[in-house]
Amino acid sequence: MTDVFDSEFARNPWPELARLRASGGVHRIRTPDGPSAWLVTRYRDVRAGLLDDRLSTHVRHANAEDYQGFTVPPPLNANLLNTEPADHVRLRSLVTGEVSPRRLAEWTRLAPELVNSCLWTLNSGQTVDLVERLAVPLPAAVLGELLGLDGPTREYLLGWANSTLLPSASPPRARDTLATMLAIITDTIEHARTHRTDTVLGRLVAAHVDTGSPSADELAGLLFYLLFVWYEVLVDLIAGAVLTLLGRPDQREILRSMSDKEAAVDELLRHLSPQVLAGPRFATTELTIGAATIRPGQAVLLCLAAANHDPEIFDRPEELDLTRDRGPQLALGYGVHACLGNGLVRTVTAAVLAHVDARWPDTVLAVDKREILWRSGFRHRGPLVLPVRLG
Ligand code: HEM
């Protein structure tokens, strides 16, 4: 049994992941929450695992001893990962139209405005924490636009994000955080029900009222997913991308000359892999991965970060190389559960990088890079603070 996820892993997981990949690739590990799981680290096994329908994301297939993932109470657990295939296809189709190429083109116009709305009060020469001023508020602005949230709900969402994601002397208890999430979801649905609007949320609520699909619980689970599950990882990507580029003037220079900035985001996604693990999978039958025999009900953690740094697939994987061919990286998942926020994440992050660089090209870190603390490192990873001097 291996303990993998210590505090050093958060800052620099790569040596440990390389060791695990080289020594068999599939290991029985103890999760920080206590229970055990299989950790899969080689690219080919991770990709195959994401496509394997013998591995279910539904916690109903989990056994009592193994890791069961981040469990939430009903109705929040009626979400996209915690469904059987037929319900998953139905629920996913309710959202896919909302992230069509036409909608994404609208985002290309909107994203710079949203980035600017977080930064317009800042000036050259100031020292600021870009996690607090940019990475945390921006997803609230993005999700507010995507879902058509009214002003008070956006404020409420931002309040939740500030209290949960910024370092604090007295972090909120998990129970209080869940209660806040549930209250935001309930208010949001109620508001959309009474003010029928032509927004993603308005359309989801109308589908619920008119057809019963999604059901009330599914609607809450879907919103839980769209509002909260991806919030933190988007914060991690934005902060991680800015931090990484501040330390690499050569890559910043390349970025300036790139017409397709989203290709750069692709490489930053691979390099940083802000979501370390895919959601846990549970074996519905006995199967083998590499040399390991997985028993029914056991938890399988597919390590996206380890796959994205597998030297069998990526040449010099530890190197950030924005000119690298857009490869088959797995940072946004793959297969039936692949990220629905995919296009949005690329567009928004590209807008952040372009805006910060154009407005403050001489920005530098205000502390030594080694002093920056990174959050958790188990499910996802990103800098906790990002003090910079704007220039
Ligand atoms: C940096 C930001 C993000 C990263 C790294 C990320 C990553 C991922 C990954 C790895 C998965 C696959 C999970 C699995 O197979 O276990 C996923 C699924 C998903 N993502 Fe994202 N995501 C991000 C942002 C977003 C945003 C902003 C949204 C929504 C607005 C979103 C919506 C979803 C949804 C709905 C799914 C589930 C799809 C399904 O189960 O069918 N993601 N994401």
C-alpha cells in the first residue's frame, strides 16, 4: 500500500508519478480521506480506462471498503457522473447544445470583457494577489453569464468562492459549505422558475416544468455540477497558467506571436493538469489493468496528470513547450464523460493570458516561486496565492 498524496505532491507531483508509472503503472494506494483505491498512471491504461464501460462512475457500484469519492447528499448526488448510461446520455444532451460552436463564438467576444471586469481597477506598479483579484472572481462572472444568474445570485456565488477557495484562518466547515451550495441552487432554480428567461438555466428549468426531464433532483444535481464542481479547477488552471508563464519569458514571447492562443492553453492544460484525477470509477466486474486484478466494487482512480506526463506519448513531458503539436492530452477527460466546459475553458483562459500580457507585459512574481503554497494536490492542484507586481 502506498501513501502518495502528501504536501510535497501538491507542489511537485511529477517525480512521484514518474516513479509509479515506471514501477508497474497500477498501484494500490491509500487516499488522503482514508480508504484505498487503485491508482492508474500510464497514458494507455488511463485512456483505456476512460473508455471502459466495465468501469462505472455511479457510486452504487462501489463496495463499502474502498474509496467512494467526494460524496454529496441528495439531491446534489443526482449529477452527471453519478448516473447510469441511459440517464447520463439524456442529461448530457440537455447541456451539449449550450456549448455548441456558435455559442462558443459568442464567448470569444464576451471573455475579454469578463476578464477586464475583474481587473479594470488595477494599475501598473501595484502588488496584488491574482488568485484573489482574478482567478477566483472570474469563474463566477463566467458561470453567471453562462447560466444567466441574476446580480444577487452572482454575489452569493462569489461569496461562497471567496470563503471556500481563498486561504483563511477559519475555513468554513464542509457542512456549512454544502448548505450554502444547496441554498444557492434552490434560489437559482426558484428565480428562473418565476422569471422565465432565454438563458441556459431558463431553458433547463422550462424543460423540467414542461417535460419532467430533468427531474427536480436531476436539475439540482446538474446545477451543482455546472456551478460548483468545476469552479475550483478553473481557478487552479487560471492561477497555474499565469504563474507558469511568469517564470518562462521565452514561452511568453512565443505566446505573443501565436494567432491560436487556445493551442497554448492546451499545452498549459497538459503541463499543469489541474485536475489530477478523473472522477472515481468502480469496477462492475472483475477486470485487469496492467498486471493488476481489479475486483468488483473496487475504486479505480485514473490519473490524468500522470498520463499527461507519460514519456511514451509526450516527448520531454516535464517541459512546457507552447509550440508542441496539439497532442492527445487528457486534462479535460475523454470518452462519454469528457468535459462539457472544454471550449469555454480554452476561450476564457486564452483571454486571461492575452489580457494580462497586453496590459502588464513586465509583471513579475512578488515573492520567490518556492514560497507559493499549492492546494491539496489529491483531486486537483493549483497555487493558493499568486502575489505579483503589475508592470
Ligand atoms: C480548467 C477547468 C476544467 C477542467 C480541468 C475540467 C476537467 C474535466 C474532466 C477531467 C472531466 C471528466 C471527468 C471524468 O471523466 O471523470 C470533466 C467533465 C465535465 N466538465 Fe469539465 N473541466 C473544467 C471546467 C469545466 C467548466 C467551466 C464546466 C462547465 C461550465 C465543466 C463542465 C463539465 C461537465 C458538465 C462534465 C461532466 C460531463 C459528463 O459527465 O458527461 N467543466 N471536466
